[in-house]
Amino acid sequence: MYQAKSQNNALAALLISLATAFIAATTLMAKALGGDSYGPPLNPMQISHGRFLFALIGLGTAAMLLRPKLMRPHWGLHLARTTCGWGGITLMFASVAYIPLADATAISFLNPVFAMMLAIPLLGEKVGRVRWSAAVLALAGALILLRPTPESFQPAALLAFGAAMIMGLELIFIKKLSGRENPFQILLVNNFIGLTLASIAVIAVWQPPTPAQWGLLAAIGLCMAVAQTFFINGMARADASFVAPFSYGTLIFAALYDVLFYKVIPDEITMIGACIIIAGAVLLALREARINKPIPPPAASD
């Protein structure tokens, strides 16, 4: 059995905040690869393949240097978790090619809401009025971000919505894995299985990347490996209800990157929708803390 880390709220907050900066950076680079700035646009499945390939290279190198103590993994849970993670991140990469980073990021924050809903049939949990109210509030924010009018509807936003649903299911499996294994082992197994799945899926859409695209693919993988390391170690050092608000820093960094690199300034609809989603998710996290059944905050994108 894995021995838990000592609790340190300040360190946990710092680690989660750093993770959000790296996570937002991966979506920024995925957006660039989905456009034609550095060569012919890459398919989202090829981008997610590069993400797992270079993340595993980075983690594998660290494993050879650090030689961590490993145990027998729960392959069933890892396979289920990684399949959801691969599917979710591929949809997320597809969405950011067409809509602002801030919109896609905000919609992805629905994943703890979907996790709550899925916990009813999969974990046998009971959901009261407060938790349902939080879910309805967050979904209302997502509806605003979808801009459901003939003039402003963003079909690509449905990709981010689908990503949030799949990553909500991933949280269920993360919850089952929690405390069972060493965080570093979880990262290694996750990226090994993810690369296997992505390698099969990418065959049909593979195209030779340009040197600049190879560089961005490598940067995505390494940034995600760093983000996951920060995130899992942060989660291990504090209650989920404490670190949840810091997880939403991803939205701040995504909006900042959008302004700096694409000159896209979040409009009022984005700000209102994002705030409503975050309010619902935070309300859910606080309620979970009070009943001592914490649902993890938005997971680091796989």
C-alpha cells in the first residue's frame, strides 16, 4: 500500500497553481498545431499522440535516474482511466483549434459535475439538493458559453463539452486509484497505456510534422508530464476541497495566453459563463468537504 505524503497546504497550493500554468500552455500549443502557422494543421489524434509520446520519454528518463519503488499496478483501473483521459484530451485539443482557449477551458471545468452525476450509478453515492443545485448552476454556465442562438452558436464548443463529460468519468477511476499506488507509478502507467492507445488511433491520420511542429509536440508532452507531476503531488498533500479553487487557475492562464499570443480578449459572455461554471464547481467542492466525501477537483488534462 502506498504511504501518503505529509499534509502541507501551502506547498499543495503552489504545486497546483504551477500545474495550471503548464496545463494551459499545452492547450495553447495544441491550438497552434491545429492551425497552419507552423505547417499543415495536425489532426487532434496526432497531437494527443505526441503528448503521450514525449511525456513518456520524459517520465521514463526520470524513472531511470530516480529508480522509484514500483508495485503491481491495478491494470483494469489504469486502462479505464487512461482510455477516458486520451479521449477527453483529444476532444479538448480539437475544440481549441476553433474556439478561444478561455471558452474551452471553462467548459472543461464541468468534469467534477459530471463525476458527481456518474458517481450515483457507478459508486452508489446519494446526491442531495445542494449538490444538484451546484450541478445545475455549472451546466447553466456551460449553456451560456455555448451561445445557443443561430447567430452565435459555436459547434466546436460541443467538443469541449464532450471532453468534460469523458474526463468526468475519468475522475471516477482516479478516485478509485487514489491512495492505492505511488503517484509517479500512476503517471508512468497512465502515459504508457495512453501512448499505446494513441499510437493505434494515429495510424489513419498520421502526417509528417514539420521541425517546428515536432518541437511543439515535444513541448506539449514535457509540459504535461511536469503538470501531472505537480498536480498529483499537490493533491497528495492537501484535501481536495482545499486545492479545488487553485485548479481553476488554468482559466486565468488560458485567457492570458489567448491575449498574449492570439490577441483574443474574453468577452462578457465568456466571463459570465466561466464565473457561473466555477461558482457551481466550487459549491460542489465545498459541499463534498462538509459531508467528508471529496470529489477530486478538475483533473490535470491527460
